[in-house]
Amino acid sequence: MLFNSLDFAIFLPVVFVIYWLLPAKEIKKQNLFLVLASYTFYGWWDWRFLSLIFFSTVVDYSIGVGLSKQNDPNIRKGLLWLSIGVNLGFLGFFKYYNFFLDNFITAFSFFGMTMDTRALSIILPVGISFYTFQTLSYTIDVYRRKLSPTRDFLAFSAFVCFFPQLVAGPIERATHLLPQFLTRRTFNYPQAVDGLRQILWGLFKKIVIADNAAIVANEIFNNSDSYSGSTLLIGAVFFTFQIYGDFSGYSDVAIGTSRLFGFDLKQNFAFPYFSRDVAEFWRRWHISLSTWFRDYVYIPLGGSRVGTWKKIRNTFVIFIVSGFWHGANWTFIIWGGLNAIYFLPLLLRNKNRVHTDTVAAGKYFPALRECFAMLSTFGLTVLAWIFFRAENLSHAVDYLKTLFSESLFTVPYFAGGKEAVTTLLFILLFLLIEWLGRTQKYAIERLPGAWNRPARWIFYYLVALSIYWFGGEQQTFIYFQF
Amino acid sequence: MNKFIKKIVLFLAGLGMLNVLIYLSLYLYHNRMFFESDAIFAWGDSQMYEGMDLTGLSVALDKKVYSSAGYGAGVYDFLAFTERVPEASEVVVAVSKLMQIRRKENDYNRTGLSPKGLFALWQNNYSEREIFTIVKKNLKPAAYIRSHIKLTPYRDTMQSNLPIAHFQNYYQQIPSFLTDKQNIYLVGIKNLIDKKCKIIFLEFPYHPQLAEVENQSVILPKTENFKERIGSLFPEFQTDTILLATDKNIFKDFSHLNELGATLLAEKLGQRMKESKTTTLYIVRPGTK
């Protein structure tokens, strides 16, 4: 079920009303209802893969219980690897089997050998990368004794399949979300209003910004061989806004929906396009995934408190694995590698934590130096996104070749140019609102709060009307494919 | 909780009202031509869109001529059109054979919301899903009528993007929905009769190659019979032929006229309409001088 669909517009109010009609004292009933609602939400797409979620839930719950009973380090380690093996095994099979097979065949044929193998027609279960990482965080935290394993199977099931963040995150940590399923939840008016506001903003990002930017980006990327460098630059910039609007919009709707049910999810995006360097960008982009890799991959490898070569190795590992997590395609791996190359000079010069504050805090306008830093970071990001969006490596390389050709200095022209201008105006308005709200969890968290009620309602109406009247054609969320 | 729900309901009600207001304003802005009672209104699919020189017809009749024709226009578009034309106006309606046999999902179905039209579809075996799809397509108003259409410039020979096999495929067997579409079409004509409109029917010509395909098909008797069903709705009804007599090519492709054909047709139709008192179906055919 898509957040931007009529199905969800009916599903959400029905689930919301029934959920709050259940007595607050009976947490188990609330959790059971959330599990049923979440399975319905997921099954709407393909009910067959519900068994996969259920199996993953049973395995990690049992391993968690097993870890609590065991003190033998070898057995504990064995249990941990069992959990990792099962979870990554599923992920590997559904997501990467054909990729590895194709690459083995290519490698063998390079040495003049042939392999008689067949690619399988595998459907990638939506959200598998997200819930796999979420359950893995539980087992690892229990193994590390950071978290006491739960004995409440229903609460654990609800934690694994909680519908707002099941298919595209944010990837929640068990230490943060699981306790919320074990405590009493009562309806909180300000929290629910805040949730609705964040949903509204998320839908604006997705439907007005991302879906309209997608029309331009798709046209240019799909016909990149017939456009000039200047047009390709426009395509890359529009994709940059498409992916941000799409994914951060999804996260906003997920977080807002959770708040409607009394849950608090972690911030997943913190205005990344206002970053002054790539290190800051990665602290602000897909925060739940970046911190997951930091805590469960980077730090166990030694992080940055090792020698120079190991620092370089660890940086490449984390960025390449992060790229590979996005999809079984070399384009994602190169995208990750490119970001590692951007990041390394900062890390090696110990400049990776220079910008931990908000840019131009307390001011309306940034300094010229900050402008330059933001624009440079944005430019590097745009280039990296070309690999992310391209169909394959040769497409990306051809795209870049044309982009950096003489035609970069010609007047851009492409089908849908007039509509692109309207979209561009919306992007500029969106950037302005994001800039004004950049110290908050999401751009309009408190922005309209300072206004009186009529002004607030007019603002909400304008956002809602622009979603309806200027929304692009419905597109699925990009991160569903991951 | 109650306060929260009350506020949401209030917000949504306000939003609904604002949307209706914007919808109506945009509808009126784009379609104000529908309120001119002394004009001529033309409807049809791409055959009418490409095949009628609106300016030529306007000059011939000394009246404003507006067209609601469009590529792929289907029976729902016709129903919505019949609801919009003013009472007692003059209407030129194309009896398109391709529209009758075109698959339902390929119909344009974007002439705005018409509850009566949707109900007529439902009564004629359109599924709930098909109706819902049409509703979704019409949630935002657009310009359903225009006063000018850019015609396809003249060429010595016709050039079709679609091969003749495409049409052969269409004409191979009688589609299951043919009678449903024809019945809905008749509902639209009845709407126009109820509005006391003066109706002129037009059957656009096919290129000889396509006409040959049609002549050999099992569908022809059904579409011919449909013309008789249209005629039976009127106390007085006649069929007449308009011959587009020229040695030059009048076709854009297999089923559409080019600028020359459209201009010739407008001129001849204008003359006939001035003289005609009875409801007439004009069958347009190519010819030589």
C-alpha cells in the first residue's frame, strides 16, 4: 500500500479510530491490532511474503530469548551468527542472487570458461532491506547486552512489522522503538496534531516536489543520448530533488503516522542539501541507515581510531556496503565509492566533524563562504546521484561525458520544459521553507506554530491544495525497490 | 480525541469546499464557451478533431463554432459533452466507427465529471473499476472545448504512423462491448433531443485502403445498423452524402483528413447546414472532380 494512494487514505483513518477505541490499559490488544493492521498493509502488496516477515520475527525473537539464557560466549556467538546468517541469507537470496550469478558468469567468460547456470525470476520483497536491518539491530544489541531481550512475542512482532516504517524505514533501533511497544499509550492531542502536520509536509515533498521532478528527470535520463550537456545538468539536478523529496517525504509520512499512534520514530533527514561538506551531508542524509552502518560495521572495524590505511579501508567498506545495500547494481557500488572518495580527504585531515551545528544558525542568510560550501557540496552530491539514477555504468559514464562536453554551455531544451519551470518554482519555494525551518525536526514543525490560528490554517490549506492541484502523476517510492 | 477528530473533519470539510470552488472556477474559466447559446458545438473523436476546419465552418455559417473533439474521445466524453451544451443549440456530432470498436481502456474519458454519464456507463456493463478509473482521470478540470484547431498541412500522399494491420486487427471480430457503447451513444443523443438541440450527424471518410478492410469485416453490418438505430430516434431523419471532390490527397492517414479535406468539408457542410431543415446524417466520402 502506498502512502500516496486512496487505499492508504481509507486504511489510515480506519486503523487510527479502531486503535484508539481499544482500551489503553490493554497494551497487548493494541499490539495485536497493530500487527494485524501491519500485516494487512504489507499483504496489500503481496501476501505471500508475509511468511518471510513472520519467519524472521520468530527466528530473532527465539534467538533473543536464547541469548538471554546463555552465558557461554561460543554459544552466544553461534546464536548471533545464526541470526545474521538467516537474515542476511534471505536478503542475499532475494536481492543479490542474480547479481552475483551474472558477475560470476562474466568473470568466468573473461577467462574463456562458460558456466551453465540460470538466473532465477526472483521478486524482491518490498522493505526486506529495512526490516532485516531492524531485526539484526535487535539481536546484535541483545548479544552486546545493551538490551534485555523481550519475552513479549506480540510486542516484538509489532516492532518488526510496524506498518508506518515497515517498507522504507526509518530503520529503528530496538533500544529506541521496542520499549514503546511495552509501555502504555494514550492519545496525545499535540502529538497527533504534530503527526498530521508532518504527514502533510511529507506528502507535499513526495507528491508536489518528487513526483513533478520525476517527470523532468525521467524524460532526460531516459533519453540522455539525445540531449545536450546543459539539459543533462538539469536532469541531474531535478533527480537530486526527486530523490530527496521522495525519500524524506516518505520518512516524514512514516514518522507522522507513527505519532498518530503514540510512537516516536527517529529523525531520518536533517536538511542534507544545506550541508557544508560531505561529512555533514552524511550526518543529515538517511540518518537511520548511516548510524546503523556506523554502529554495526564501521566501529567494529575500528572506526577512525586506527592507522591511516585502516581508516581508508573502513571508509571504503562502509560507503561501498551502503551503496550495495541500495541495490544489486554496480552503479550503487560506484555511488558509494564516490562518496568515500569525497569523504576521505575530510577524515584524513580530521575535518570531518567541523560542521556539527546548523548552518547560519540564528540568521536569515548564510555568509558567502557558507554559500560556497553548500553549493560545492550540493554539486558533488548531484554528480554522485547520476550513478545512483543511471540504468548501468555505461549509461552513467555516457551521461557524464555529455554533461562535461561543450554542449554544457548551450541553451537547454527538452520536452516538458514549461512544466519544468512550474516545478522549479515549487522547488525554490520548498527550499525557502526548508531553510526557514532548518533548525527543527522537519521544516514546518514550528514555522506555522508562531502564527495565529487563521494564518496556520491558511498555510495548511495552501499546502494541501497544492498537493491536490499541482501533484505530479502518482509514482511509487524510489526506496521501495531497496 | 473528539477534539482532534472534530478539527480534522472541519479541516477536510473546508478543504473539500475550497476544492469545489477552485474546480468550478477553473471549469468556468476554461469552458466559458459552453455558455454561448448562439454558437455551433462540434463533438467527435480524432476524425472530427483533424477533419473539421472550425474557422471555415464558422465563416460559412456566420456563427461561432466550437469543438469538443479530441483524440480517442469515447462514449463517456460524448455523454459529458451532451450535458454541457446549452439548450436548443446547434450540434454537429460525429458518428465514429472507430470509437465504437476501440477498446474501452483506450478511450480518452477526460471531459470532466458527469454523475449521470457515469451512471449510464454502469447501466451498460462498465465495471466499478472502469468507472473508478474514469473518475480518477477527471478530478481536475481542463479545457474541454476550443475555438481553434491546428490542422495537419497538406501532403501529396497520406502518411500513417500505424500500419494497415493495426486496423485489420481491430476489424477482425465483433468486440464484446460494441452494443454497450452504441447504447451509451444513444443515451447521449437522447440527451441532446431532450435539450431540443438541432443535431447534424457526420460520418467521416476512411482512406480507400481502410474502407476495403471495413467492407470485408464482420463489424460493418453492426455499425451500419447503428445508423438506423440513430435515425429511429427522430420523427424525421435523412441520410445524405457529401462528396469531397478533388484530385488531390485529402487524407492525413488512413482515418483522418488533412487540412485540404477539412477545409473542403467545412465549406460543403456549411452550405448543407444552411439549407437543411431535417435531422440529417451526412456521410462524407472522397471523390474526384
